[in-house]
Amino acid sequence: MTSYCDHCGRPAVEGDHAACGAARVMEPPRYCASCRRRMVVQVTPRGWSARCAEHGSLSG
């Protein structure tokens, strides 16, 4: 099973994702790491939630 970068959506094994990791410190994930689908993201003053139609929800 291929895993994907949850920030840029590219395969995790391709290229350098250091910039993605740095951006993820301040931002919620945008792509599902399992299937690469764009997630529905909601940011609130207390945190964030992200939902993949196939794999469910994450929060932080």
C-alpha cells in the first residue's frame, strides 16, 4: 500500500517532504495519507478537523 504526504498529496517516498513537514506544524492535513483524496478541512479557534470520504475523520 502506498502512503502519501498529507500536505502535498504526492507519494511519501518520492522527493523531499521536509517543507511539507514544516508546514504541517502550523496547518492541518489537506490530503488523506492512505488514498490521496483531498479532505474536507475545517479550522476553528480551538483546533481543526479533516474528513476523508473513504477513511473517516482526523482532528487536532
